[in-house]
Amino acid sequence: MPANPAFRNIYNELDQAPTDLAVPASALAIGAHPDDIEFGAGGTLAKWAAAGCEVTMLIVTDGSKGSWDPDVDPTELARRRVQEQAAAAAVLGATAVRHLEHVDGELEYTMALREIMCRQVRQVRPEVVISHDPWRRYQLHPDHRATGWAVMDGVIAARDHLFFPEQGLDAHRPNAVLLWSADESDHFEDIATQFDTKIEALLCHSSQGTTTMGGAEQADDKRDSFVARMRSWAGEQGKPAGLGLAESFKRITP
Ligand SMILES: [Zn+2]
């Protein structure tokens, strides 16, 4: 471990190095919307999938509010986004995509949502869970906050058998939870080799070109500036660990 106390992870009893987890056999990535997982962890998941990890992507909402087009049909948009997600998953090498189809923008953190996350973790039985950081300050999107809380509390419920025994599923404890865009990052995955794959997966979400990718679907120069922004963000994320291009996370041992 580096001397920098910023790397200290009080939850991590194993005191592992703060970069590049050993490739897990299975990972469950949970995003509020189609494209959230690719932004936060697309490079890491592509790296793991290429090394044999079974990657399951779980999308909580239907993405039906993800447009600034006044004439958009939300039902049609949701349908299109399922297809975009499938294409992005194929680029990353993910094994499965699950959609919970909650209404975009209206997700609330409830005991029912916690039960759903617990069920997903117990069914998929991943070594690593990856999702939104609910502790991140000023996280604007309500779906990101609600998903983050439900995932964290769902992981604890999945771990302890007295939660939701009516599910009839065995308890399951992942080895690690990684939270992307974290309030305090303390874990870093090198994505230098996977950066282009991450971009390719993001660009599969062509319905989001205007809202989250600066018009990347409209013109070459806009796509180039989106890629440049993503490259600069990956560089920033890698800096604390001395990596060129990285995805940074908060790592928690549940
Ligand atoms: Zn989102």
C-alpha cells in the first residue's frame, strides 16, 4: 500500500493493493439507467470479461425519460434502449443483461427495492458487485441515489440469511463492492487496454448521444470531443494511483 493515507480503506480487512483486483469469476454490475454501467465501469468489466469473468448487467429503470426531444415517445425510447443495452453488453463481453423496468426518474428507495436487490445478488451470486455510490455528495439524479442505497443495503441483506427468508434462496456474500464515481475513491482499475472498448460500448447508446455525450451521434467532431473528454476523465481517475487511464472506485468489503 502507498503511504498516502487517502488509500486507507477502513472496511478492507485484507489490506489488498489499491489497484487491479484479481479477476473475479463473476461480477454483477447494477446501473440505474442503460449507459450508467458503461460510464462508471465499462473498461473494468471489459477487462474482466476478456479474462473469463461472467459479467451480469442489471438495469434498474427503463430509461424512458432519457431524451431532450420534445416529440419523443417514451415507450419507443425504452424499447430502443433495451436494444442499445444489448449491443453495449455484447461489446463489453457481458454474459447476461437483466432489466427491472422501473419507471425512469421515479425510482424510490423502498424495502421492496431492497428485497429485489437482495434477490438479484442471491440469484447471480457474484464475487464482485459494482454500482453507484449513494454517499457521493451532490449526486443529482434521484435514480442514482435510490439505486446506490438499495444495492448497498441489498448486499447486506443478501449476506445475512435472516433477511427475506421467504425468498427461499441461500445467503451470499460478495468479496467486494466497488462504487464508481465515488465520493472518496480508494481503488483503481487500469483500463489503458480497454479504453477503446469502453467508448465503443458507450456509443452503442446512440439515443443518449445528445443528452450525455455532447452530440456524439451527430458529427465526427462532436464524437471526437466526447472521446477526448472521456480520455481526460480516465486520466484524472488514474492519477492518484499513477495509472494512465483508469476507472476509480470506493471499495467496500461487505
Ligand atoms: Zn443514469
